[in-house]
Amino acid sequence: MIETLLPEEVRAGEAFGADGSAVLHPEEAVLVAAATEERREEFTTVRGCARRALAALGLPPTPVLPGKRNVPQWPAGVVGSMTHCAGYRAAVLARDTDLVAVGIDAEPDLPLPRGVLESIALPQELVWARTPVTGAARLCRDRLLFSAKEAVYKTWYPLVGTELDFDDAALSFRTDEHLPAGGPRRGTFRARVLRPGTAPDGRPVTEFTGRWLAERGLVVTAIAVPARRAA
């Protein structure tokens, strides 16, 4: 699923359930030694996804350890993002000569718990998310908004290095037209950052564009920021 939302330079690994072949490195295993079985499984499986993506880039299967704010620490020269939710785990990676940042998120295509939408949405987003979508185009807009905001943060923080709250980015969405009835729903989104920052290469970071997909009971969002090309 996730690769369809990202440029061809990205390598991905994904799983729709537990990956019994995934094995943790010792320094990873210690981090979840006291965790529940469910937590250990998702932690292990998503790292198996990451190692498949590393292999697709021609890199060895190194440990993937959390850094500040739990941002995954990738090998030098690599940018990436991971996500997991009920029924899905994924990791995407790219060379930093192709992308300077990437962020993904996956969520169940189900309504958010009570009170969450009001805590993450700006007024115009709240109106959009509460507009019913029915028929073949049915979609939990509140969950899509939440997922896209998560993808924004996962792109922003490794790139800029500062915190970003839910209300620091204003999102708008488009749905692809002429999709077959009963098939996946997909589209694009734009995130206008209300508290701009600066990337390491000196360029201002004021907005992101991303893509979304709703399929197989999941909502998946992705943002990729291309690297500057030499003139």
C-alpha cells in the first residue's frame, strides 16, 4: 500500500500481521524486554519491515533505535519513517540525496475516539471532518485528518528539529475523481505550517504536500520532501 503514495526512489517494507521471521538485535530487544507481547510484536515486525527496506537500498540490517522524541535513528545518508496500527506495520527509507525527509502514518479507517477530533482540528478542519461522506466514497474524515497530521509531524521533526503541535499546521484535502465504486479511495493533501522553520540546507519550511489512501480498512498518509538538485 505505502509504496503507491511515494516516489520511486523510496524503498518500503510492510506487513499486515505479525512477521514471525523478524528478529531483533540485542540492543533493540532490551527496549521491549518488559513490554506486553502485543507491543513486542509490533516493535519487532516494523523493524523487520525497516530491514527489508534497508536491504532494498543495498544496506546491511542495522539496528533501528529510537532517538529524541522516539524518532528512528537511521544509518548515515538515509532518511526514513515507520508506522504501525492494528493490522498494519510499515517502514519507508530513501537516500538523503533523493529525499531530505519522509513521513508516513497508518490508522484504522474508523472514527476517532470521542473528544480527539476537537483536540487536533482547527475550525476549518473541524467543519471538513464533520461533513458526512457516504456511499462508495465513505471515509472517516476525522481519522484521515489525524493520520495526515501525524505524517506532517513525522516529516517536520527530523527535518527542522523543533516541536510542532496539531494546531500548528492547517490541512486541506482533495479526493481523486473517477474512482471505481467499491475500490480504494485516494487523494492528496496540503499542510500549511503556521509556525515555519528552516531545513538544514537553509530553505524555509512553510508547507508540505502529501498523498493519502483508504483501503483494506486502513487510512494511510505519506509525505516526501525531495532533495535539492545541483544546478
